[in-house]
Amino acid sequence: MNDCVFCRIAAGEIPARLAARAEGALAFHDLNPRAPVHVLVIPTAHLGDAGAVGGDAHSVWPAVMELAVEVARREGIADAGYRLVINSGSDGGQSVAHLHVHVLGGRRMTWPPG
Ligand code: AMP
């Protein structure tokens, strides 16, 4: 997936501000943060969206979600609270076709989303 920007970040081919890494998952700061803390957590192997997880990729959810929770701790937002968001597919507002979890915090979140 040479044309996938998040695969290229995982491969170290394009720069990103790394937040954490774990077996099978990587966390880096969003280029266009929507909150004081805005980190993206990706599986290092390419999966297009949430629907691609399953079968051989069944270990992706624990790797990605555990790193997301760890990022919240490291970024100091775990006690105040935070939001984990997965935009999946076009109606879900996904703009980068590599599964990612947004870790958002550092301010009070609104609900419902727009
Ligand atoms: P989504 O709209 O859910 O697909 O989220 C994609 C996110 O990726 C957006 O918040 C973008 O700001 C972010 N993004 C796109 N390219 C990069 C990049 N090279 N480094 C960090 N974040 C990026």
C-alpha cells in the first residue's frame, strides 16, 4: 500500500510526531488537531476500515484499543475523560482509508456529533 499515507507513516517513510507504539499498532499526533490532545492510533498492517477487522485480523482491535487507552494515560487525559472515535466509510466521515482511532481530549466534548 505505497499510496497509503498511514502505511507510509508506519514504515517511517513520511514524518509524524509519534506518541506511542506497541506490537501491531502505532500512535501519532494528528496534523490538524481538533482538541488539545488529538492522537491517531493505527494498526501497522493495512486495514481499510472498521469492517476489515476480523478473520486473520482479529487481533487488531485489542492492539489498537489498548494502545489508544495507553495514549490517553500518557497524554494526561485519562482522569478527566476523553473520546475514542472511529470514522468508517464515507457516511462515517472517514477521509484516510487506513483504519484509525482518534483519541481526543483536553477539553469537554460535545454530543451528539455533527
Ligand atoms: P478521518 O477523517 O477519520 O479519516 O481522519 C483522518 C485524520 O488524519 C484527520 O484528522 C487528518 O487531520 C489526519 N491526517 C491526515 N494526514 C495526516 C498525516 N500525514 N499525519 C497526521 N495526521 C494526518
